[in-house]
Amino acid sequence: MIEISREEFKKDPVFRKVYEHILKIHSVPNHTANVLFRSKHIKDFCEEARHFVIMKGNPDIFMHYDVASWYNEKNGGASVKIDAIVFYDDFIEFETARVRGLHSTKDSDIPNIN
């Protein structure tokens, strides 16, 4: 497992391409957008989440990224900031982390268990 911090992936030309690709494919889930909208009156309110992704290719890339989302008054949507990207060595390591992440919290915090 390799963790790349925000400072690293913003400077490194290869990791920056991965970061830019994540920004293209990332969409704020409906439940996050609803929470942000309902909490827009709270100064600096944000929701943090971890997204697990398998980027198909040869070979497949197993990773997760941590993202913080805020309500954006200007466009009525959400602004996002990627804080870290983690690459896993193989599917077993990835799946172990994903399942551990799902089951280390209360069920009420898991809107879409899949």
C-alpha cells in the first residue's frame, strides 16, 4: 500500500494526472449533497468520505481517495477537495481495507452498502 498526500500528488506529474482523473470521475453522492444543503447555514461545514475505486486497465489499479465536500453558495452545489490517494498492491489488500472500512462504523453512517 502506498499513500500519496495532497502535497505530493499536486507536485508529481504522474500522480497529478491520477488526481485530475479522479476529479473528472468523482460525483458527489445525493445523500452528501442533501446533508450539505441542509447544513449550509453552518460555517465551514464539510463532509469527509473515503471512496474505493478499481480503475480498469492492464493491470487494474486498486485505490481509494479521501475527499472533503462543502456546500458552494455560488453554484448551489458542492465543492470538493481530495486529501489523499492510496494505492493497494493487489485486490485482496484493497478488498480487506474496503470491507474493514464498511464495517468499522454504524450502519446509519453507511447510506449505500454495496
